[in-house]
Amino acid sequence: MAMLWRWIPASDPNGPVYYKGWYHLFYQYNRNAAVWGNIAWGHAISRDLVHWIHLPIAMVPDSWYDVNGVWTGSATILPTGELVMLYTGSTNVTTQVQCLAFPADPSDPLLLRWFKHPSNPVILSPPPTVLPHDFRDPTTAWVDPFDPSAFLLAIGSKDDTDGQHAGVAYVYRTHDFLSYELLSGRLHEVTGTGMWECVDFFPISVGGKIGLETSEWAEDGVRHVLKVSLDDDRHDYYAIGTYNASKNRWMADDKKKDVGIGLRYDWGKFYAAKTFYDKEKRRRVLWGWVGETDSERSDVSKGWASLMSIPRTVLFDSQTGSNLLFWPVEEVDLLRTTVYHFAGVTVSPGSVVPLSTPAAAQVDIEAEFELDPSALAAAALEVDVGYNCTTSGGAAGRGLLGPFGLLVLADKDLAEQTAAYFYVARAADGGLRTHFCQDETRSSRASDIVKSVVGHPVPVIDGEALTVRILVDHSIVESFAQGGRSAITSRVYPTQAFNAARVFIFNNATNASVKAKSVKVWEMDSTFNHNHREQNLRC
Ligand code: DQQ
């Protein structure tokens, strides 16, 4: 039962679905080289989202309508239990058309063989003003709230008329997945955001406890999330808003944080994400493509490229009412083995405290920090300098109330280290604003790597401790602050720290002591090591 991602040159997750007892994940896959091109659909299955089995390629580019690539698509389970898959084909003349596939044997829980429908492409032409190479990535379909016999689905695009450079989502209606009607108007558009790839559109319960099936529809207690992947800046943005199906319109709750200009699923390396509804556990699960940040030449020489993120549950944050919460699926916790618990560690300004754990290249960490209350009061006097993770001095910079946090994948001399940290600063309104950042700049001695400081302000409720969970695995660090209000994924390539990685607490604040009330470091089960984890070994 091994999922050796390490040899998979993969990108976008495609058509994730739970079907007859198995989780299925398809993904963009090049059988020939660890670079993008010749895209087919890889296929892996799991009982628990943690242990995976590779299956044969599901679909290859073999027809005029997808010979230049079986591109991204989504699964829909119909009320009858049937499964249909819609995807974008890149045609023999590299235009983008929408295609239908379905399982050759619907009674096969492994979904081993796939048929492309003889009527393909089922959508040949884009909407009238759209160029034929700006029309891709159909979403999961949802039942039309006004006609239960019809389904609706969205497709991403862009509109460059009058220099708008607007990202756009169009909606189509279908009864049979063979013929489609373009609805008038647009689900949504945002000027200046460019091509919207991999649109995702789903309901979310404001109660924040469970996920909702994609067709769930209610006036009260349900909002709709629109997610787009911006081709221009290669990040996934979302907004929470109101879906008016009768007008074929979705509106963001906060126009200033509209989709494409506001919140991100993840502030690090994470793209082309897709969710699905897991009816077994009544949750919505998210996967993102985590690409490499080393050179393409390195990818070719090691023979693989790209990872999938750990699957994450997605919930509405009922405490803030303004963002989603992203959290590793609960199955990851079952892989924790020995825990090392450090409690009440006071870290004085400008110091680093090593944690005595065994080599820690594959660990799960949960930490809770508290700032000295007198320092917090003094910070009200600090001049606001408009802290920004990316333009800051990173973990090595110094301010009144930060940075402080954890160093992972660090060698004993701290020549290599990846920092996940908080920085508390005064905001323009006089209140305190907490930033959550990840600093990759000292993560590796290797030079052919893109290294940045990434992150963003994270909401903190009054009186709340500062908390972070960090999943570390050789060349990937996935961090979740404040219960998942902010997620950051980094690819890192330590050279020295690789086999003897350590964890440190650090505090680079100039005046304030920080108390690590609790830091728990779990070693992870070897099954995990040999499955998900081994993918990251860098040869
Ligand atoms: N990847 C696919 C496209 C999609 C892009 C092609 C996003 O369908 O828009 O490999 O990474």
C-alpha cells in the first residue's frame, strides 16, 4: 500500500471523489518526464486519505479533442449514485473544449477503466467573447435549485475587452451532461485578476461544524465559497459570499476582499486546489498542488516533481465570520507516535532554545505561545511601520513583539532552518495586528532554489493564545495558524539538516519575552514515512 509520489511528475489534483468505500484522487501527470507536458490523468486510491495505492493511468491524451492534454476536471455524483467526470481537452489545434468521461464499469469501486463519451467534446465553443484558449477546468456540478432535473456547473475564463483583464466564471446548465446551455450573465468577474483557472464553487455551513454536499441549498445558514487559481500570480484565492441562483450571480460579502484580491487558501506554494464532499465523514476536503521551488534541471535529474498537500478539511470560521478554516484531515493524527512535550518554556528576547527531540525531518508539531502582557501594553506605543512578511527581514528581523515561533528542519548550528513565526504589530487603528509568516530564506545552502518570506495577517480573537500546527516532511513544511485561519506551505531543500533535523523555539523580539506554554512534537508512524513521507526524499 504505497503511494510513492516521488516518481510522479504531477500537478493539479483532478476529480477527487469518494466512491463505493474508496477515496479517489486523479491528477495531472506526465508519463515521460518530470516536466509539464503530455498531460494524462494519474490515479490513486485510499481508504483513509493517508495510505495510498497507485492505479493505472485513468485517461491519456489519445483523441483529437484532448491530444494536447487531458486537462483539469471535476467529478459529480448524481442523485442516482452515478459518477460523471467533466474535464478540459486541449485539442489538436490547442483550443480548449469540455469533455465527458465516465467509469467503464460503475460497479467497480476502484474505477479502473474510463470511457470518454463518443459525443466529445460536449462543449466545443466558449462563450461568444471568450478566446478558445481561455476556457477551462469545469467544476463539480450542482443541482439547479429551481429545476431538480438540471445541473449547473462553472467554467473559468477571462475577459480582456477594453483592457479589463477580468477573471470570469461562466455557468452552464445541463440535464444529461451531453448538451449544455450557457446561462446569461456571469457567476462572477473581477477586473484585473486575469485568467481564472480551476474554479471551485461550493456551499459552506455558517455553523462551522460540518461540510456540505455541493448541491446543498438553503436561504439561512449557508454561504457559498468561490475559489479561483490566478494564472497571473499562481496563487489560489477565495471569498465567501451569497449565491443568487435565480440571477446566476454570486457576490462576495466583502467587496474589498473579493475573490482574486483578498484571502488565499494558503500563503505559500499551493495552487490549482480542488475540494470534494466526503459523505462518509460529512466534511469538505481540499487538496492543492505543491510544486517544486528548485530548478527544472534538478527535477529532471531526480526524476520527479511536485507533491500534493496533506488533505485538509474546510470549515467556515464561525468565530470571525470572515474566513475559512483549513486543517489536516483527522486521519493524519492516527500516524502520530511518540510525543515530546515541552511546557512553560520562557524564551527571552534575542534567544533560541533547542528542543531535545530525535532527528526530526518528519514530525507533526503543535505549539501555543503567550506574549508578556506588559510588552503587549507597551506595544500600543509602537510606531506603526506597516509590517509585511514578504518585505520584512523575516525571522532574523527584530521588532518590539516579534518575530517569534519555531525553527524546523534546522541543523545544530542553525546554518539551515525554516522558520514559522508570529509577528505582532500595532495596526493603523491602534489595535494589535498579528502576522503569521514562514521564512524560507535560510532553508538550504543550495543556490538554485526560490526562497522567500511568505505570510499574511491572521485574525486573533481577544484573549486567544497564538497557536500553530506544523507538518514537517523533508522538503515540505505545511503550517496552520490559529486553528487554520491561515495556512502556509513551503518547499525547502535542506542539505546539512536533512538527516539530523532539529526543532528550536526562537524569539527575536527586542523587548518582549515569549512563553511557549506548550510545544508538542510527534514522531510520525513509519507507514506514513514509507507512504506519503518518502515522496519528499531528495536524492
Ligand atoms: N493546469 C491544467 C489546466 C489548468 C492548469 C493543465 C492549472 O487545466 O488550468 O495542466 O495548473
